[in-house]
Amino acid sequence: MKNSIQVIKKRRKQIIDLLNHTREISISELSKKMKVSEMTIRRDCDYLSKMGKISKKRGVISLVAPEEIPLSQPVSYIKQSLGKEAARYIHDGDIVFINSSSIAFDAIPHLLTKDIIIVTNNGYAGNFENTKSKVILTGGEIHHKLIMSGDLATKAFLSLRANYAIIGCAGISINQGISTPVMEEAEVNKTIIQQSQKVIVVADYSKFNKFSNFTIGTIKDIDLLITDTFVENSVINEFIKAGVNVIQVPLK
């Protein structure tokens, strides 16, 4: 397909490669070199700018120097996009569990206009006000970054049955499943999965084929895996062959 994801990714890589050899270039000149419309180049440049790779000024683009790149921006942009996608699967009347990960937390702003119940052990969710949804904090021992764990948090999730869980993780692989680095949160996450009818795992490209200390679930526990288009096709195909429903969110 003319505008397939692979073609777009290849073109954007070519733009970066070109900027590695030239200090700056205008969008009109780049359009001629790449033999595509200026509108297409502008979309590519908007994307690369959001990812923190280039800067744009008056129709001219340049490569961002390494020391100028806000390292948190590219990953945070991906996480927000994946969180937004996860929220699409939650509907009025649902009860949804959100675990303590930052990527799962990024789904919450997109859930607040829905008539649902959100149960989470992420204390930052207490900052939301005037929402249509009901936000319930589990309580529990706070060990870092307002994350609640321990028996109280586990019992709160055990007392309910959710329609959906949105789970973030530190590592995910075919053989070792879903994992987290924090022992205190492992039991809570296992309970979230156990008490949910459907489990949505949200993981950016950096989490694949990694294991992080404590297993919280297996691949068979996943009803939907949401990730980005930076994950290699061979890796995605392994998950699909294992029976996992995978959604890749194109970042534009």
C-alpha cells in the first residue's frame, strides 16, 4: 500500500538520515527530494517534532542536538497515545481496574467523561475533580510515588469484580509473561488480573522481550495487548501466533 505504515516509517527514517548530513532543510526542498507532497512532509515533521527528534521554525527543520532532546517526551507521548487507545474499550456502566503503572494511569483522563467506576491503587488519581466517573482509591501502604500496596490494596480489589482491567508492566515476553520490578505491587497486580473479566495490557516498545523480577500474569491472561508501531513485526507475530489479540497504535 502506498501509505502503509512501513512506507511512512521508512520515509521518516530517511528524513532523519538526511538531517544527519545537512544542518537544516526547508519543507519545500525536502518535499522535492523525497518526491512527496509538502502536506505529507509536514505530517512527517509534525510527528518527528512531537517525538523530540527535530525542531521546526518558519518552514525549516533541523535535527535536535542530543543535549536538547527532552528524553521524557518521546516515551511520554507514546504512553499517552496508548492510554487513550485503551480507554476506547471501556463503556458506560463498566467497572475498570487500573494498576499503578504510569502508562495505565494515562488512560484515566480519557475515562473521566464516562459513567463508570474506576478502581486504582495509584494515589495520583485522587487529583481528578468534577468527573462523570467515580474514582475509588484502594488505600494501602504507600511505598513510593503515591502507589498503594499491601493487604489493604489487595483486599479492595478482591472485594469487587471488574469488567476490564488496564494493566501496565515493566516487561512482557512470550515465555515469561507479564512482569513488574516491585515485590509489593506484584500481589496486587495478580489480584487485579484475577478479578477482571477482560485484561487489557498496555506496553510500549521498550517493554518487549524483557523480564522484571516478579511475574504477575501469563500471556494467556491477556485479552488485548495495546502497543505502538515501533515494536518489530517478528515480535508482534510471535504474540499473534500465541493467540494474543494485538492492537498497534500508529503515532502521527
